Amino acid sequence: MEKTIVHIDALIEECKRGNRKAQFELYQKYNQAMYHICLRMLRNECDAEDVLQTAFVDVFTKLDTYLYQSTIGYWIKRIVINNCINFLKKRRLVLDELQEQHIHITSEVNDDDEDSSYTVKAIHEAILQLPDGYRVVLSLYLLEGYDHEEIASILGISEQTSKSQYSRAKQKLRDMISLNTA
């Protein structure tokens, strides 16, 4: 493990110096995982590829600002997610729904009562069909592990709006999957 950390740190330093081989190695190490994040958020392979490339240009441009306070993978993931969000904002697909009035969630749905017979494929397909605002919040929360405070900060919305969008996304997923399995 220690050897891996030393290797990554040395690789980052070489990337900062402009070493193209080191940059390519860093890209190769993270591009697949980051591509899947882009694809989940953008639902389009061409858009995901374009945003991924732009994100990695940003990674190498901003690498001097990386302070080793988090893992390089987490730092790259933040840049990728921010690029996806910016892409969606430019297409005006995400914030229209996120600007809705805040609602007060009075109760959380008990996830233990959920029907666990849903297939992974059915859930994945349903997620891809969610409206962009719901899908982004759901992906950031469930798939990327962000909490609502972090999501609110990333998207420029309130924490309550993040929770509301997440709750609505879960309900819409349930409805969509129920229709498909009925």
C-alpha cells in the first residue's frame, strides 16, 4: 500500500512537471471510472466522452492546486462531476427542476420495506430515464457517496432541495420500476 502511495505521489509530481508519459499513466488509471460517472450523469456516450476529455484537461491544468488533502481519485472525481454539472447547466436541463419551491419532507420512506426483487438492469434503466435534476441528485447521493450538504454545495441549491429531489427521485424510480415489472 505504501509503495502505491509513493508511486501515485511521484506520478502526480511528474504530471505537474508536464511529463506527458506520467499524464497518460494518470489518465489511464482513472479514465474508465470517470467515464462511468460521466455516462451516469449525462446519459449520452458522446457527451460523456467530450466532458471526460474536458475534465482531464482541467485536471492537468489545475494539478498545481492539488494539495494532497484527499486522494487524487477523489479530487479528479470532483472535477469530473463539476464538468458534468456545468455541461448540463449549459444545456439548461438540470436547474429548471432544481429551482422549484422547497418542500418540507415530513417523513422518510422506510427503505427496508422495499421490494428487493428489482433487477440491477431494471434499476439502471429506470435511473437513466429520470429527469436530469432527479438523476443528478440521486447519482451523487447513492452512487458517488456525497451527503446532501455536499450535493447542495456542488449544485448551488439548499440542502432541503437536495433531500427533496432525492426523495422524489426514489419515488419516481419505484413508480417506474413497478410499472415495468407489473
